[in-house]
Amino acid sequence: QVQLVESGGGSVQAGGSLRLSCAASGYDYKWYCMGWFRQAPGKEREGVASINPGGGTTYYADSVKGRFTISRDNANKKLYLQMNSLQPEDTAIYYCAARIYDCENNWRRAVDFPYWGQGTQVTVSS
């Protein structure tokens, strides 16, 4: 079955960097849109970034543009999120998610992604 496992979370000070990874298994990874979402306490889960199956097109939330970079390695079924210039408002549990085919429509809607990892905590202190 589909399995997504995130890693790389941790605690950093404002201005620091982290790189999240997501290992995928159990499905034909190269056909799937992959996304990173986050959920802070008391808030809804929000889309942070997504990348289309071929890796040539990426999408970002305005709040992370220029600071975060999403990438994927289809040969090894891995997804990454490089996070730079982290701020306290980036503190959340980060999830990777998958859905078949393209990311173009509604890529920020969590309900449109059927497959999820367990999440990894990112804490940014001021």
C-alpha cells in the first residue's frame, strides 16, 4: 500500500534552515503530484508547496516563496523541502502528500490529496 515517511524536522532559531525529506513506497511514484502541507496548533492544514510528476513545475504558497524549495527524485522515490530563512510562523507539523497526476488544480486543498505521511515537527524559535 501507499506509504509516505517524512524526516528532517527539528528545532532551529529564526533565520536558520532545515531540509525535510519524504520517502515514498507502494505506488508508481513518478505519476503522482507530490505536496508539502503544514498544520500549526489551532489552524487548518495548509498547502506549502507542490511539484508535478515530472518535477518541471512547482507551486508555492505566497508565505514561503523565495525561502522554500520543493524538489523530487523520481528514481529513488524521494521528495524534499529545503526551508531557508525560517521564521517562528513556520512552526508546524509538516506533512508530505500524494495525488495522482497533475498539481495544477487546487494543489493547496488537503482534501484533494488521498495519501499522507505521519508528519514531522518543525519548531522555529525567535
